[in-house]
Amino acid sequence: MQSLDHFDPAHFDATGLDPVEAAPVDAAQYPSEQADAKQKREFNKLQKRLRREVGNAIIDYQMINEGDRVMVCLSGGKL
């Protein structure tokens, strides 16, 4: 949306919304953004599933019990 310094009342319709910004987005217009969003959703789903499965395995096979000490190691990885 434009700043108030460049406000043009003729640019807005009766609802007060910018008709260009209020127009529905054509999905085919941004295929790479859609692909990125889908990839992110799929990654999040995988991450959630792995957490759930690891948690279930820890419980089912009693891998961690009351009083156990757990060491967590993190790596920044390589780019």
C-alpha cells in the first residue's frame, strides 16, 4: 500500500481498499513461490512426524528412564 505522502483518493474504491492489492492472486503467476511454500510444508510435516516417532520409540522401548542423564549435542553444520 502507498504511504500517506503519496495518497491519491481516486486510487481507492468505495471500500477504502487498494483494488490492486485486494485483487485475488493468480496461483499460476507465482509458481516458484508455491513450490517453495509446498516444500516448506512438506519439510515441517516430516519434522513433526520424526519427532513423534522418536518420542514414541523412547517411550515404547524405555530408552530414557527417571533419573537418567541425557546429553544433547548440536552442530551448526556446513553450508
